[in-house]
Amino acid sequence: MKKIAVIDIGSNTIKLVVYKVKGKKLEKIFSDSLYVRLLNYLKSKELSEEGVLKLELILKDFRERIEELQPDCTIAFATYVLRIAQNSKEVIDRLRKYFDIEMLSGEEEAYYSSLGALLDVKVKKGLFFDIGGGSLEICDIVESKPNSCRSYPLGTLSFKDFVKNGLIKDEIGIRRMVRDYVNPYDFENFESEILIGVGGSIRPLRKILGRRRFKRKQLKEVVEKIKRMKPIEIMESFGISIERAKTVAVASVVVLELMDIFKVKELVISKFGIREGIVYKRVVEDGIC
């Protein structure tokens, strides 16, 4: 048995999760998540000093937690927000005193996310997506493995021109933006009616619908309902955190458009994603740590 700590620096949240790994099984034994919206600190294509300081304080606290938890090894990685920041190398060098941070490419992010999802949702073929704060990753699944993987700048924070105070003002604008980027012909091997989803902004759909698998018609009905609700109303009605209540409607519209683009009839939401995928690949398959 091994104990593995994972630090995930995303555009919306920064997380510390510790897993117990026994054989091929992963069990989450500790989790801490801070909703920072680091992408909002991107100024003139660089992460601002204020943003770097916030990140540094969090990583300092995480290091102290990890010293207490004493994992066998720690994996720290960053995704979209540092990937696009022009000063990312300087930021990572500055934070090296806390952790060695690996900056994942869009394709690597998509691959690890889909690998994690496949630990929970067992399918031979399908289409996987992960919507975060800054980006949207898509992979087609062939013979139960990620195949073609792509990343698009279509996270929930990317649609601010179509949203005001958490309320959708222009659903058509969101849909058009998705269609401008996502081309179904980029995934030639896609042959399935199943869409597998990952991401903190769509997981609340499990609470709203009371299940993790549902048809396009059911998602359409949910979108029609929640896009007219204020985030506070969504939070109170479904027991969702206020931060996720602010993004679930936008994420749901994006998913609905993906279902239309790929002519998919059913959505399954996975409880696993990028963190489980990277632990499985690095620790279970590659034997690192």
C-alpha cells in the first residue's frame, strides 16, 4: 500500500488530495479544495503578483499539511491557467521551494482526465470531456483507452460575455462559441452514443437529477430550468456550493451543445478525473514512487 498526495492547480480551484493506493485500487483519504479563480488574476497575459502570492500562500499551507500526512510521494501539476501565462516558468521556479510543479499540456490534461474517468465508467468506446474553469478537454475512447485527445479554451470562465451575475444572458452565444472550436471530424474514430463527463461544474447535475446517467432530453429540461435561476436559488434548491451554483448552468449548456455536435443521446458523469488518472498512470502502471 502507498499513500500519494496530489496537488492540482486549476483555473477555478486549487486542490490537495491524498490517496491510498493498493494494487489497482485508489481510495481518497484526505481532500482540501480552495476556490480561488486563479484565471481572474491573469493580467496582460501574465499571472499577476497578487495571483502568485495567493498561490504561494496556499502551497505553503499544503506543504505543512503534507508534512503532517507523510505521503510516500507527492505529485504537483498545473493546467490551463499556468499553461497560457507568459510568466509561467518564472512562477514555477519561484514556487519550487514548496513543490516541483509539472505544467501539463492540453493533450496530457485530456489524457489523464479520461484515464481517470475510465476507472469509474467502464466503456469500450465513447467520447470523454472534462470542463474546467479555463479549458475543455475531449478524447475519444477506443478499446477502453483514450485515443485522440484535444484541448480547447472553453472553460466555464471563458463565457463571461454571455453571463451576468451567474445568470445566462445569451445561450445561443455560448453554443456558437463551442461550435466555433469543436469539430467532430477531429475525432474520426468516435462511434458511440455515450458521452462521459468530468468536472466540478457538471458534477452538481448528479444532485439536480438524482442520478449520474441521463438522456439528452433530461439534460435539456434541466438547462431550461436552471438557466433562469440565480446561483443562490440553485444552491438552496439542490444543496450545491455557491461557487458551483455559479457555473453549473453554463457548463450544462456546453455539454448540451457537445451532445448536439456529436449526436450523442446519453451522458454519464464520472466521479473520477485527472487526479485519479495521473495517480493510476504514474504509480500503478509506471511504478513511479
